[in-house]
Amino acid sequence: MTAPDRSRRSVLSGIGSAAIGALCAAGSTSVAGCTERSNRSVWDDPPAFDPAGLGSVREASAPDRPALVPVPFDPDVADRFRDRTRSLLAPIPDPLSADTLPNGAVRGRIREKRAAARSALADHERLRERRSPPPALSVTDRLVAARGHAAEAVGTWAAVTEHGAPADVTRSVDATLGTIESFGGTLPGPARTVHEGVAVYGAIERWLDVARRSTLVPGTDTVAGAANPLRTGSIVGDVETVQARIDAGRHLRDRYTALPAVAEDGSSDGVSADAVETAIVDALETLAPRIEDRLLELHGADAPEELEHPIRYPDADVYRERTSLPRDAPSVRLLSRRMGEFFDEARFDPIALPGFSTTHPATRLRRTHRTLAHLEAFDVLGEHLAAGEPFLPADGAKIRSAREGAINAIESIASSEAPLDRWLARRLVGSLDRADERLADATEARVDADPSTDDLRPIADVYAEYRWIGILVGTVPGATATVADALA
């Protein structure tokens, strides 16, 4: 099954020609081909908004994050993570008073990180009570966070204690980097299917990739070389977090490869590690020129002869050239935010491009899958812009409908048999949670607001985020089909 080949030019040439005539005839001053784009604001004449029902928008529960790794996190291993967190926190006086530590900034950081560690453990306990067994990656997220916060707290404490030794809290940066290299050499491993291997090993590879390139950047100050106790604590926390990820990754890999249908020796019961890696690398080679062509196309006439690395943001308003909407319309702002975040991630999260490195191939293919979905979603959102849709909600019921649509969309791919569908569903649950938090803040801010100065923009932006989730989910099956074809 091959996904339809949509490009920005094909989308806009089909819808733009029809739209531009109508917009120019209507006296638009913001459409390329009419006159210069005006600087008018959509908020110069704010639309009417009925807040009725706004408080009940979030009544429907957010979806659970789907499982990607088909084995549970061993409760005994989880207990060891919990015990490690508690042992890290043990040297810190409780309560930590100003008499014990006069420096308010340092004392506040230690308290903050200790509370965060305890909160992460509490979240783990609630998850375990709510779901049995809970998804392995959800357990990992909480237990790793707990260890990282605890290590930062005690690392900071050790830096200001007369007999403290921050370097003794956790392993050194160099030792941890060595562990990353040795463990990374075992990935990807054998799998029941190549598609499942991409999901399982992609998650673990991502932890190592982020640690190697972002967290433990070559040249980062060592614990011994950091004079500021807050900086010292931060480095200790980073190293412990990475080590916790490695511990969790090894555990999950061992549990997965112990499944009867996963064959280490490449027998007919599963797919060997070499076969998994070969299939993934071949798929990346197939997809690399397609991704490069799409990214270059976004630059239009300003496209470089070859794509620079890191990927750079398009210089022009590639989707606004045929719309009458002002720059601050919620739909236009949404496109700007989503494209900005996409290119920020693409600069640091390697995807399939010509000359790509084969390091961490599973996570690179997962990110390439995400790229395919996003590039298509930008085209779809561009259609809404060309049609003049500002994404302005008329009332609370409209926002509730958009949120329920987003929930239904996430659930549709969360229940998919395709592991890559479920992976993006996990990410989108996080997007929904962040939008919900912003809506709660915006709704609370309206309670005592003066109606004459009330600002609909935060609420409109959240409404646009709910709409975006539905748009992106609509492109996921096509992206999954494209990757499946490349893996075939």
C-alpha cells in the first residue's frame, strides 16, 4: 500500500487558483497576486465568544498511553529503581531548614528536586494501581525521572556539605559514555517482526541518542569541574538519569528477547538482529531522497542546491502566499508553531537524509515516520488557510467538540496493530495533556477578567491545538504505509 504523493505545490496549485480569484474579488489586500499584504490583526475586531460550557470542555478523560513494548516492566526491578531513589535522598536532612543550609537558592533547589523525586514515585504507584500491568515505557518514564531528580537533589547537597563528594553520587560522565557505546552496539536486536523491532528498539535507542548528543555533550563540565553547586547538582542528575535509562533499556531488551517468538539466532520463530537492522537501513536509504525532496520543496525558489545540515527553517511564508488570513489568526499561528517545533526537533533528532549515519537506525526510522506525517499535515493545514479558516471558536461547545475529536483521533491510532501508529499516539497524548493544561490556565484567567479587556487568544490557540491533533492523526496511516512499503 503506497500513500498518496502530496506536495505543497500540488496542494496549493489545486486550491490556490480557485481561492485567489475570490479573495482578490472580495478586495483582499493580503493575497500574493492582489496587493501588498496588510498588517491588520484578526483581533482588531474580535469575534464574539459565548463562554457557556467552557468549564466542562475537559470532562472527557484523555486517552491512556498505548503500550509499545510488548512486555511489562518487572515489578522487582521497579522496586530496585524505587530503592535507589530513596537511598539517594537519604543523606539530605528532612526537613531542610535555613539553619542547616542558609543559602536560599540552593536550599530551594534541593527541596524542589526532592519533592519531584517523591512525586514521580507517587505517580508510579498510582499507575500501578490503575493499570495491571502498566505499559513498560510509562513505568520507565516515572522511575527514571525519580532517580534523576533525587540525584540532582543529593548532588547539590553534596556540593555544599563539608564532607560531601558529588562525584561519588553516581558514575562519571566518561564511564557513562562508555556504557552508552557498549550497550548501543547491541541495538537493534532480534524481534518478532521488523515493525515491532522498530518500535521496541527505537524507544531504547532514542534514550541513548539523546544522552550522547544532548545530555552528555562532549565538552560538558565534569562534576569535579563545576564550581556552582546548582550546576554540580544538575550534572549529577543528568548522569544518573542517563544511567537509569540504560538500566531500563537493558532490562526491557532482555525481557523482550526472552519472548519465545523472538529468536536471537535468526530461526523461523523471529527475525534476527542482523535482519532487523538490514531491513531498517534499507528502508532509510529508500526514504532519504523522498524526505530531502519534500524538505527542499518547502523552501520553494529559495531552496539550496542541496539540503544543509542541520536542517534549516524555510525562509518564506510557504503556506501563506495564497491566503487572506492575517498573521495572528489562530490557524496561521498554529502552522507557525508546529513548523517551528518540527524543524527545531529535526535539527537535533536525525531523520533519513542522503548520507545518513546508520547509528541508532530504529529511532531514525521512527523519526522519519513522524516527519512524513508532519509534512503531510502541514499541507492539510495549508488547505485550511487557503480556504480562509481562522480556527476561531464561537463558544465552549465548539472547543469541546474539537477536543473530543482529538481524543477520538488519538484512540483510533492507539488501538492500531501498527506499532508506529501507536508510537505517535503516545506522543499525541502528551500534546493533548499540554493543551488541556493551557486551557485550564486560560479558563481560570477568565473568571475575574474584565469583559472589556478579556482576551480570547489563549483559548483560541488551544482550540487550534485540538484541531491540529485531528489533522495530524489523519496523516499517520499514510506515513505508516509509506514506511511499510520501504520495509517490504
